[in-house]
Amino acid sequence: MLYLIGQIFFVVLLAVGAGLLTGWWFRGLVTEVRHETVQDELGNDPFGARSRLEQCHRDNATLRRDLKQSQDELEHLKRIGKLAVDEDIMERLGATEARMDALLQDLQQRDDTIAALEKELMQLRG
């Protein structure tokens, strides 16, 4: 039994070692590819990194300015919104009342039409 446990331990140790060696080898390949890519980018355009950095700073400043403007506008709208809530509610109430009146008129016309049709039907039957 001890012999089997020893064999299992040895095989697991061998697998761990093979995994470590394989990982170390792949890490080296990936690092080489990354270095080649960075060197190619820098070799083709030595001032590109600086121009990209400056562009990022300009974009960052623009985004911060836009954010500040949006925050100021939001605060302004909140202040106005508190004042306009009552007016908005009154406008909605007026619009709802107008729709209700229109629906009541439509309902009345339909009731009149139904009454007239029932009257005609009674005359035709009788």
C-alpha cells in the first residue's frame, strides 16, 4: 500500500514539475511577443506615444469639462424642477380633464347612436 502511495505522489510531483516548466516556457514566449509588439510600435512612430498621451490628456480635460457642465445643468434643472412641479402637475391635470371631456362626449354620441339604432330596430320589428 505504501508503495502505491509513493507512486501516486511521484506521478503528481512529476505532473506539477511538467506544468511549471510548460508555464514558464509559455510565459517566456508571450513576453517576447509583447516586447516585439511594443518595439515595433515605438520603432515605427517614436513620437506617436507622446502624441497619444497628449491626445488622452486633451480628451480627459474635455470629458471633465463636459462632466462639470452636465453636473451644473443637472443642479439647475433640479432647482427649476422644484418650482415647475406644481405647474407641470396643473398642466397634466388640465390635459387629463380635456381628454376626459372628449371621451365623455364620444361616449354620449355612441349612447345616442345606440339608442337611435334600438329605436329603428323596434320600429322594424313592430
